Amino acid sequence: MQYLMLIYGAESDWARKTPQEQEAVKKGFGQLRDELNNTGKFKGGSQLTPISAATTVRVRGGKRLTTDGPFAETKEQLGGYFLVDAKDLDEAISIAARMPSALDGSIEIRPLVVMEQAAKQG
Amino acid sequence: MDFEKLYREESGRILSTLIRLFGDFDLAEEMLQEAYAAALQQWPAGGTPANPRAWLISTARNKAIDRLRRERRFEEKSEEIYKTSEFTVQPAAVLEDEMFPDDRLRLIFTCCHPALDNDAQVALTLRTVCGMTTEEISKAFLVPVPTMAQRLVRAKRKIRDAGIPYREPAQEDLQDRVEAVLLVLYLIFNEGYLASSGDSLVRRELCAEAIRLGRILCGLLPRQAEARALLGLMLLQDSRSEARVNAEGELVLLDEQNRSLWRADEIQEGTELVQSALRSGAAGIYAIQASIAAVHANASTARETDWRQIVGLYDVLLRANPSPVIEVNRAVAVAMAGPIQDGLAILDALEYRRELADFHLLPAARADLLRRLGRGAEAADAYRLALSLATNDVERRFLSRRLASLTS
């Protein structure tokens, strides 16, 4: 199954980290990505720019509404994602638990809808 | 062949195997029903097979293959299901498993996956592993039936959509799941100890089931003091089973029980387990409740019971786990320690709070205290209220007798 891992953390926490700490986080993600890549489990992923670069678009009654910032202001922001191929939720959980951001932020694991379900759910 | 008994005793175990093999709760439940229907049709004429369980599993498996072929889903599932042919030929061989000697315990751990809502974990396990009906489970949880049905549907959907695996947890995940598993065993035992409905007070097979699963769990997790405490608690409660119901199948309260009918072996084993758990530093909810049960079990008469110690233990328990049901039990102990009015005052306050408006044991406990205080008319009213709420036939007869003795 494919799982999208949404990596959340407070941007203020990231800003407070020393360059060495930031480097360690990046290195941790890099190692995990390489490892998943070598076993064919890594399907994509990236760090995201801060929410200051975010734009939200809605179309209502044919009218396009474009606003600055994310859809909702929350304590933790979406800072990156991994798309991972895992055999089940247990494997997905153990991969997520190894992400450096799990230590101070949180990882939301969302299974992608598979075709069979997509057909059923219409 | 007593089909009802067969269903009660075997369905949980068979379903556990089918769920593991099909990887699909709903398919397993449906095929089990169909296999039972086939047995009802074929066994009376053709004779009961030597191994009814293996017959039912094999029949359910064949029906699943037919179904999947019809629905053209066979390719994706065939590999999983073919693995079962080996099982149906030699059931004993596959059930031998060093780490998890029983499919039901394996399934309990799957149902108790931390990615599921806590209440859903317990409900799903009771529904599938123990073959309890949705109605019985809602009673155990004190929630309406539709709420429970919805909870079960949601849990099954999450298992399917999120890819929660059907297999035993890895060693490092065990700890994570123990708490929910203990609660499951505890609720199974309670349902057996005081069946929520029907004409028998105790469903021994559920108690035996919970105790058996508790033993396996203790074997798996030797360092889990709370698992030992829970097993001890269940044994101490179970030791009184014979004395709680008389020859006519009627309920006998603790203070009127023939204590020579209490099972000394279970009391001894239970007491030792509690002591061992307490020595390992456990003072969790099971260790405290087991300590209360041990005080009862080791008293030679109701009068000689150390009720003050029991009240003290209930105080500790309430701090660890606030619950109005525990407050009812504490109030009864307070009344036993005396004076009765003190216990009654607590029950009156609980009734006023209305949290337990549907719980028959609250008015039943009040009625008993009022009766002992000689306040017959009020006691009769409370018995009537309890009767309107009680659903177990044995309890209802007991309440009716008490009511009749007051009004005659």
C-alpha cells in the first residue's frame, strides 16, 4: 500500500534550531530517504517552503478567490511529505517513527485510496 | 448436536481463523454464517463430523472461494486462501505456534491495534474473538446499540482502508498493545461473570475464556505485573461462581454464600498472583481490584471481612480510575463497615447525579440498604426501579423475590 506521510512541526521550533541541529535533521531525513530508495519503498517526497510562501485558492460561484497563507492557521504546519510504499500500517508507522520530526512534531499517515476502493467509493 | 452451544463455544475461534486467512472481517463473518447454515442442513441427516470446527472452517473457506470467483476477486485473494487448505487438513499442526498458541489471542492483538480508537479496539475484539453480539457489547459498555454498531463498522473500515495487518505484533509493539488487551479480557470476564441478558447468571465459557487468554498473556508477557494482577482478579472472582447461584439457578448474594463452595485452588492461585504483582510495584486498576477480591476471598464469613480495608482500597481505586459504578461498590462497602446510613447517603447522591440512570445495580443496592434499615416501602420502590432496568432473568427473579418478601 502507498502511504502519504504528512510531516508537521512548528516553524518557530525550526527557526530556533542551530544550524548544526538543522543539518542533523536534514541528514536524518536524507538517510531515511536513501534507505527507502534502496529498497524501492520511496515514491516521492520533499521538504516544503515555510507557510509564508503558501497561497490558498478557492473557486466559489465561478469566482476565483486567492488568499495569502495556508487554509487554516494551526500550531503545527505542514513542513514536508514522504510518499512511501509499505506492506501495511505497522511498517508505515515504524518508518514514520524514524523521521527526525517525530521527535518534536508529528507525522500524519494517510493511506492512498487503492483502485478497488476507489471503484467502490465511486 | 446442540447448535447453539456449538456456536457459542466455537464461533469466536473459527472466526479468528477465518479473519486471519481471508484478511477480511466482513467476508469471514458472512462465510461463517453460511457454514453454520450448511451444518444445520447437512448434519442432522448425514451425521456430525468428527471435527466440527475443521468442518466449519473448511466449508467457510470453500464458500469464500466460490464467492470470490463469482465476484472475480479470486486472483487477488487466492494465494491467501490456498494457504488454508493445509490448515483444514491438519488443523492441529497450524494451531501450534510458539509465540501465539491460539488464533484468538493473535486476533485480539490485531483488534487492539493502537491506530484504532480505544473503545473500538475492545468492541471489535469482543464481537469477533469472543462471538458476542452487538447488543451484549453495548450493554457491557453502557452505550446504545446503534452507537456500538456504528463503532464496529468504523473500526472494520479503518482496518481495511489503513492497512492494519492481520498478524501478531512485533516484539517491540507488544507493550503498546497490552493495556487495551487487558481491558478486553476484563470486559470479557465481566460479561461472563454477570451475563447482561438471558436466563443464566453466569456464562462460564466467557469466564473460562478470559482466564485462559489471561494465562496465555501472562506467559507471553512475564514482566507485565498488571497482566498477572488481572489474571489474579479473574481467578478470585471466578472462585465464587459455584456459590453465587444455588441448585435452582437462583442468585445468592455474597453475605449468604456457602463459602465451602468457593474454589480454594483459584483463591490460592489468585492471591499469589496479586501478591506477586504488588511486589513488582504494580498498583494499577487491576492490582487494586484484585486486592479487594483477595480480602473477600480470604475472609471466613461476610461479617469477619475487613470492610474498612475494602473501603480504603475503593478510595485508592477511585483516585486511579474515577467511575460511578465503582462508587456504587464503595457505597456498599461503606454500609457494610457501618453505619448503613453512610452507604445509603452515597447511593442517594449518585442517584441524584443521574449518570447511572440505566444501571440496575444502583437501585438494587439502594433497595438492599433500605430493606436492612427496615424502610420497607422505600425499599420496594427501589426494587421496582431495579426490576424495570435489569435484563438478566436470574437477577430479575432475585429482585422479584426480595420485592415479594417486602410486600407480603
